Amino acid sequence: MRCLQNVHGMTESTAKKTDSNYRFEHFDLKIMLSDMRFSKTAMAMTRIDMQQQVQLLGGQSVSLKDLSAGKPLVFITASITCPMTISSLSELTALVDSTEDFSVVFVYVREAHPGDQFPQAQDIETKFQYAKAFKQQYLIKQPIIVDDLSGSLHQTLDTLPNSLHILDTDGSPLFQSLWSGDLPGIKQAFEQIKKGDLKQKTISQKMLMPFLYGAGYMHGVLNQAGKKSYRELMWGAPPVWLLSKTAGMLRFIKPSYRGMVAMLLMLFAVFVVIGILFLR
């Protein structure tokens, strides 16, 4: 019997098979590495069905076409346990608030670092609660799509925790950024799209500066998520855990600068140790 297709092009059997893998309960190195690059599927994406229905945090069902309102549609994937999401919010929302040329929506996806306080949602009601907490805590003004438990929309865009995607009104991708904290690349894309200078799909996979920026927020976000998320970061990615711990001690420095300062301090410590060993 032919499998039914859902609005995102996944079969029911495929959705069931990938659901347990998608909603991971434990963060590990494999997940971190997968977050560092766009998948081949995402890079080859040619169009998304703009007629598909999505659920907004308020409970209403709308089509992507309606959300677009005749403008390029900007998706920002997010969760309350994602330090990269939280670190980019201030400047990113200021950027999107300054233009009326785009329709911007957040897509609440799976938890990036599930912990004791925010374990991976096992039902849609819990996911709506997390999205509501995200909206209230960070004063999100833009509409928030609460993706289904299988991450149907998220998996169509790619399963990155905090990526940004700009679609044309027909659903074709114009720009994709690995991290929504890549503000220079996003600003440039906005300007090119407004001027009609973006001739082909552009993909930004810049990582270093967005990551260091996000590292300054990691300690606070993971503590809020719960001890489990911090413990799993320690076992899954010890250098990142150490960077987070170091940045967390720099409370006298603005969060956006803590990651960079922490990295410099760690490098300095390494050189000191090497120097001591060399001079022995």
C-alpha cells in the first residue's frame, strides 16, 4: 500500500523511523559535530511548499504563504536550551525590527541541550509550554511556529539548532545561515535581497565568531536547562565545557565578550604550560 505523504514531503513510515532519532534525550559529540555544517540535503533544497499549514504558539493554524504576506519569509530555528539562540536574540531582533521588507518567524524546534528543567518534549503540549516560556522570558515579538514532535518543518530546513533561512515568496531558498548570530552575513543578504542583487542561493557556514559570541551565554542557558545538560556537555565536548565554565566566571564582562576573553585566557594558559615544560 502506498505510504501517505505529509505536507513536508516525508512519508508516515519515514517520520516514525526518524522521530526517535530526532528527539534525542542526551547531547553528545555526534550531535555537536552534526550541528557544525549544513547537510547535503539542505544545501540541495530547491523549494518548500508554501501552502503547508503550521501551528503558531497562539494555537492557530496558518499557511507559510499567509505568514509570508507577499514578502520573503525568514525562518529562525530556536529553543530555550540553545545558547546560540539566546546569544543572537538582541542584535538579531533589532535587525529584523528595523526592516519591513521581510516577514520573520521563529520556529521552535527540539531542545538543543535537554536538561532536568527542560527535558526533550515528549508531547506537543509540553513543547508549546517551552515555546511560551521562550517567548515570555526573551520578549519575542515575532510569530513563533511550534513545529510538531517529529520536527517536520525543522527537518525540511535541516536539523540545526539555530539556523536562519530566507525563502522567496514561491518557497525557493534565497539565503541560509548556519547560525543566526552571523549578523554581518545576514545584514548583507538582507541588503542584496532588497536591492535584487542576490542572483543565486547563498549559504553561509561561518562558525568561529558566532560560536565565541554564543559561548558567553552558554553557562547561564545550560544552568537554566538543568545540571544534566551541563554534565552531558562535559562528557560530550570537554573543550566546549571548559570554555563555558571559564566564560561563566567572567561575570564582570558583558556576555557577548565573555567567550572571546575565555578563549584567550585558555590559550594563554596552554602557552604557559608549554613554556614551563619546554624550559624544564
